[in-house]
Amino acid sequence: MNDPDRGAGEPLVEIRDLDVGFGETTVLDGVDATIDSGRFVGLVGPNGAGKTTLLRTINGTLAPDAGSVTVEGRRIQELSSKAASRLVATVPQDTAVAFEFDVRTVVEMGRNPHRSRFGGWREADSEAVERAFEWTDTEQFADRAVSTLSGGERQRVLLARALAQESPLLLLDEPTASLDINHQVRTLELVRTLVARGKTAVAAIHDLNLAAQYCDELLLLADGEVAAFGPPASVLTEDALGDAFGANAVVSRHPVTGSVYVTALPEGRRAGGEADRGRVHVVGGGGTAARYLYVLDAAGYAVSAGALNEGDTDAEAARSLALDVVTVDPFAGVDAAARDAVEQRVDAADCVLVADVEVGTGNLPNLRAAANAEHVVLVEDRPFAERNYVGSEARRVYESLRSRARVVEPPDVPSAVAAAVSGGYATTADGDDAATTATDAADDRVARPSDVQE
């Protein structure tokens, strides 16, 4: 419950010159941060940076060696466990529950900080529990044993328990760990909704791109210190990521969400380097290829693109990077001249990258040209049936292309292109990968986004 005596505009959380260590090992060193009410703050940084330690210090589980943490103006380390729990609720990374409790019992445990030793169950307790069920959509599990739920369902139950505490501050330790992408998004959407309803949330988040998409601010920890703190665009810079993670990455904007988007690059290349790694032709359209153009250009490839309509998002991205781009008039199809130009660039390329573009009559020649490339990397982020506006003819061309391509998801594009350009794989008539070992070796040389994001 919020303190009515606190002044307007005062931060909910203040962390001052915080030092925390274990024995002779310093984990947090002089950490300073202030968090305002109604904000979603993501803790990001490499393994061992101190994210979990900071969360445990904020909720009072760990006592600092120096410095302080205050929530609503009260020093957490000076409060009893119950008093601290009325200010801070925590959703742990481990969703296992030691005993065979039913879900309702687990959620009702969130009311313990508000109840005296001999106090009975009050109407306010019931209201808080029912509200937590409603907000997390977990009442359907109320009578089930928590051990029978999936990982994503248990995560929501533990979040419901935390909400039943009715504390102003919500801490989450890797809330998306071990969840599939649907449950990751659902969890962060839920937290975002809770923040809109007045909660303040601080979450350690492994995935930098999800953190950038959902958080108001990011606190980047590195070597136990605050490397950066502020809006995602000001924190997730190429220099900051290089310093914090020792990673080679390019930062762009996601073409759909518009949020900051981080992509790992092959080692040894930095953004702005000369194009000396090989030639890549990119087939895209409608913004599906823009991020790959940025990434491949930053990685040092000579990149061409097209054919694209003038004014298309991908065409504009290519122009902004001064890339070689084949264009046609707005809303026009790929004519004979543009088709010849695309075929020339496909012939000259060491690899052709085909984004998960929507296919119509106008751009079908792009796929036909790509199908003749020696090395093809095909991105499948959506089923082709959802992107096919031509019918059986487009399906036939696409299947022919797919049978010769290395099919990847978006995060795997840099490593797949690196392998293709270096001759690390070859396709056979039935599309089998003829040199998986070489491709795996190329993957080992490339920092994947998941390596950057923890």
C-alpha cells in the first residue's frame, strides 16, 4: 500500500552507494539508482553482473556491506520480514513449489504479510486474492495442485501470489527464463498491464530485445557497477554492449515494434567496417529485410538488395546505408530490366538472403532469381501460407527455393550467412545440409543474440 505521507514526485526506490559481497568477492560496487512509481525497469547485463544480487538486496533478503536501499522512504534492511513484504513482492525465477498445495492456497499465501499471528481471514484478504486471480487469469487453476501446471502457468500463479501482497513494488527474477516465446510475451504483457494500473516493476531480463520492447528504463550492470541507466535507446548502444558483454553487436530499430533491436555480429567486425567479408544479396520488401540490411552492412559484407518498390521501407533502409539497390516504381511489379538486374546481383553474390516477405505477382520474379543462387539462406518467421497472395504458382516457386536453402529463424541469420559466404554448407537436390559440421563451426565463431543477452 502506498504511503500517503510521501511527497509527490519522490522516487519509490532509492539505491545509494550500495556494496554487496560474499566473503572476499565483491558483487555490487557503489550502485546508485532511483526508480519512480509506475515504471517498468529492466535489469540487464552479463552473467555474474549482480542482477539477482541486486534484486535480493532490494527485497531485504541480503544485507549490504555498505550503502542503503529505501522503498517509500523506509530502509528495507531495518524492517521486519513482514514489513518489508508489505512494500516489496518478489516473483522468483524458480517456479517449483515444495509441497502439493493447490493454487488457491499458494495465492492466499500472498496475504501473510498483512495478517497477524492470530488474526482471522478478512474480507480485504479475499478481495485481494480474487483480484490477483482476475488480473493474472489464473482462477481457472484455483483447485488444481500447483505441481500439475506448466511452467508458464506456474509463473502466472506465483505472480498472482505476489499481487495478493498488494505491495507497491514488484520484483521479478528472470520472469521469461525457460518459457517459450508465447509465454515470454504473455508474461511481459501482463507485467506491462500491471504497471499501467499503478504497480512499479523491476525485472532481471535475459533477452535484451524483449527488455527494450517492454521496459520504460533499463539498468545495465557490468562487473557489479551501473554501466548505464535510462531509456532503452540510451542504454543499448553498440559501445555499451561491447564494453559490458565483450560482444560485437549492431543496434537498429525493429521494423514492426519500432523498439531498439540488438543483433550479434561475427567476431572481429564492428559497425562501420569496410565491406570485405563477401557479397550478399537480400530479397525483402515491406520492412521484412531492413534489420538484416543494417546487420549485414555493419558486419562488413558488400550488400545489395531488390528488386524493391520506390518508397518501400526496405528500399529506404538500403538507401540510408548507401547500398546497391534495384528499384521499380511504386506499386509496380518487377519488370524485365529489374529482373535482369536482380539476376546479375544474385550471380555475383556469395549468398542470397530471402526474408519472410509477402509474395504477390509483382515480386515473384525475385524468388525465381533467388532460386538460382548457389547458397540461399531463407528466413521463416511466419508460415508461407500467410504470406502467399499468388496461389499455387508462388507455392511451387517457394518450395523449389526452400528445397535448396538453409532455413533459419531471424536470430540465426548472421551465423547462417557467415557459414554460406565462407562455403560452410552446400545444398543438395533434396535440400539436405551437406556440411552441418562446417556450419556448426561457423556458429561457434559468431556471437548469438542469446549470448549477448545474459
